[in-house]
Amino acid sequence: MLHMDSFADRATDVTRRLRDLFAPTPLQRNDHLSRMFDADIWLKREDLSPVRSYKIRGAFNAMGASLAARPENRLFVCASAGNHAQGMAFNCCHFGVRGVIFMPVTTPRQKIDKTRVFGGDAVEIRLIGDYFDDTLRTAQEWCAEAGGTFLSPFDDAHVIEGQASVAVEILDEMAAAPDRIVLPVGGGGLSAGVMRYLAERAPDVALNYVEPRGGASLVTALAAGGPVTLDRVDSFVDGAAVARIGALTWDVLRKANPGDVIVAPEDRICTTMLRMLNVEGIVLEPAGALSIDALTDLRDRIRGQRVVCVTSGGNFDFERLPEVKERAQRHLGLKKYFILRMPQRPGALRDFLQLLGPGDDIARFEYLKKSARNFGSVLIGIETDDAGSFDRLYKRLDEGDFVWRDITGDAMLSEFLV
């Protein structure tokens, strides 16, 4: 491998060698988003890589560097429930090495099957542990005993260099550098790589970093002055919900301005996923939609600018689509859940139904009648085509002397009942 003088040189070399695997992912102007945000919006379509995410890049560089240093080592190990596993599997097949991939027992079958397709006979998949931390610990212990090379998903210098190839391609594909690039952040491999590359080759490009609200490890680290392990992580945005920013990635990202980091609510991300699917026909996983979702918060800053959003992945299991639609409707105020006390008398249900507006629809109804009581509790879900109709319904409920409680925003109660 050639000796490179700078990080940007090494990232450029990785990009050149990646052409043995795949052509540059498309950089596409999006007219719909450009009109919506009064800006020149481009999408770097990492969801169109051979494994439908950018993870193939870092795995390729790290594996290649390891083989160059220790050509006798033909065993690679990782722990992953998603994109990193698929990127490693693809590269095991490419380099002709053996891979052992540890995945949680709870990993969806679709992800297991895709990993097996990419790796073929080159990889072995082991399902261990209910939670990722258990899986990771087992994988690392087994790797040490077997004498293999553990392939980190983000906290590795060669992985960071590999992910920087995204920025190399962006600058190569544009006549002039963009004004701004918006990046999703999980463990920080992609954002650290892009940040380091641009610092050398295009320092005037503004950067924004986007994390899911339920996994805001970068925001927490910046506030604390160092990496912090989050007490709780919402795994919905599974490609970016990381409990602790990487140590190597933190060495780079500590320079980020906290005001440039955006925390995206999971339910709002769902509205972005549906919009891109329904309007543009683009399938994005939750983490892949982060950069586009952040445009809502950046609206005033990006007006008139040329902005590149990195759509980091499209490994979406369509069995999750009902959940995505549900969360999007709740975020938009088009669906709500109530606990309603209904008198146990003839006609009580009819009286309630007459309070609904013409665009209201009952999506859930569970009534528990208890003969020893004068009132029964009803769990009811209502969908509407106008968020304002709920205010009108609240007023009619109060005027009708109904006792009710909106539980839509009560995460624990609604999760248990709904």
C-alpha cells in the first residue's frame, strides 16, 4: 500500500480502490426538496451502494489494511444487527477471507438473510444474546480466543478513512463544493471521516450533524466534554442509535459546534420516510432519512444554499411500515388515542359516535364492560384528515360530560395499551 502524507490523500486512495467494488453512488438533485426548502438540495445516495449503505466503504478499507499488514490472517469477526454486518459480509466474499458475524437473537430474519446473501459461503452467522451489548462482548471474546481480527463498525482509523470516501466522491461529482453537507451520526465514523477530509480539501463547507433523539450520544458528549454512555437508547433508528460515541471518532468530532448538531424526533423521521417513499419512490431506513429530516430545523439557515444530504442507508424491512405510518400520523396530529369513560346505558355509544366529525375514523376500539359498575373504560384510536378536528372533538366531549384522557403522548401507557 502506498504511503500517503495526509488523511485526505489516504481517503482519496481508498476511493480509487473502491472502484474495484462499485461505481460512485449517485449524487442527485432533488427538485421536490429544493422547492420545499427554497434551496438547492442534493442527495448523496448511499442507499444505492451494493449493500444499500455506506458501511461497505469502511469495512473494505479496514479489511484491506489488515490483510496488507498480516496477510496470513484470514479470519474477521464483527458484531452487528444490520448494515455493518452486510458490509463486512460483502467484503469477506470480495477478499476471499472467512468472516464470523455475531448478531443478537432478536435480529429480524430479513437482515440475517441479506447478510447471508452478501457473504455466501465466506461467512458464518452466530445468533447470540438478546441485547447488542451481550452480542458484542461474546464476539470480542471469541475473536480473541480464535486469533481473528475484530472489525469495528466505526471506532477504527481505517474505517474512518473508508467512510471519508463519501466526501471525496461528493467533491469529485460537483463542479464546485457545496455550501453545506448534512450527515447522520451514530458512532461517528462517517461524520468524523467527512469532517477530516473537508478540513483539508474544502474547509469552507459547513457541516451539520443529525442524531435521533433516542440516541443523541454526540450532543451528550459535547455537553459533557467527553464521551458518555447513555442510560437508555431508543432503538427505532437502529442504524444510528448508539449509546456512546466512539473514542477515535470523538477525537475528531469534539471540534464540532454544538449549534450544528441537530436532534431529530423519531416520529418526525417517520414522516420524512413516508414522504420520500410516497413522493419520490425512495426507500430509506430511519437512519438513512436523518439528514433529510434535519432540513426542517435548518430551513432558515439553508435558504438559497447548495446542500448535500447523505442518505446513509436503505435497508428497510417493509414489515415495519405500519409502525412508521402510525408514528408519522401521531407526529402530524392525525391520529390520537384516548381512554374514555362511557356510561353503561343503552345509546351511550351512539351518543359518542355522533360527536365525531366527517373526516374522523375509528381505528381502534376496545370496550371492557363490568356489570358491577355504572361506567366502562374504552380504549379508542381515532384517525382524521385534519389535525384541527381533534380540538373540536375535545370541546364536544367536554360539552357532553364525557370523562376522557388523551394518552397519545404518554409513551409508557400508549406503548403498553397500543
